Amino acid sequence: MFGPAPAADKEVVSAFLKDDTFLLASPNAYNSLGVGTTQLYDKTVVYNHKRHGDFQLGSRKFAFRVKPRFPKSLTKEFLLIDLVNNVDQLAEAKDEVLKRVVQRAASSDRRRLRRAVREYGNERTKKFFERALRASELHAA
């Protein structure tokens, strides 16, 4: 009725990269974690192995980030780690968000979270979660 629908983000990115090995993510997904993030962002992050930079494809903005590893789909554990990796880029109060991440980590599946931290966390994020998990284990004991 209104003309052809625009291509889905996945199709646009796949054509741009000439590859299907990527993960679409958005800082908006952090809002689902319950850690105090509420902002809405107008870009999609594309974790991939080929391109780095900000690109406008059609009317949409994409932030391509080359990463050695990323999951096939978004998981809560990956989102927590990605949030801490990128906390400096968020509009929210960093300290408040990180306090809530510590609480969320304490109630997470520790084995899955530790594996995700090892695979996807930068050095600062690895240290953050090491302290957070150690502190929560001491409180539980």
C-alpha cells in the first residue's frame, strides 16, 4: 500500500560486508538488562571481522566494529559485558549503571558470565567483573 518495504538491517549489512558473519547490536538493548539504562540511540552496532567505522547505508546509521570474537546472537551475558566495554559512550551516569551491573552479575549464571567475560571482555571489563564476582562470592559465603 505504501510502496516496497525497506530491506531489513541484516540484509543491508550482509550485502555491504559481502558476508554473513556479523552480529547486529544496539545500545538500546542494554535497557532490557534492568541496570538503569533508559536512553534510546539511533545507530546499530555491527560486530564483524572486516570493516571498522561509521557508515550510513540508505537512511540508517551503522557503527561497524571489528572484533576477534562475538556470539552468533545476543545473550544477556554478552550484553552485560558489552555494556561495561562501552560504558564511557553511554549517556547515563556511569557509576550508577556499574553499581547495578555488579548486582546483576551477582544474580547471573556465574559460569556463563565468566566464560563470556573471558571471550568478549576487554582488559578493563575483565578486571571489573573479576572484582564484582569475587565480592558477590564473599557476600554469599
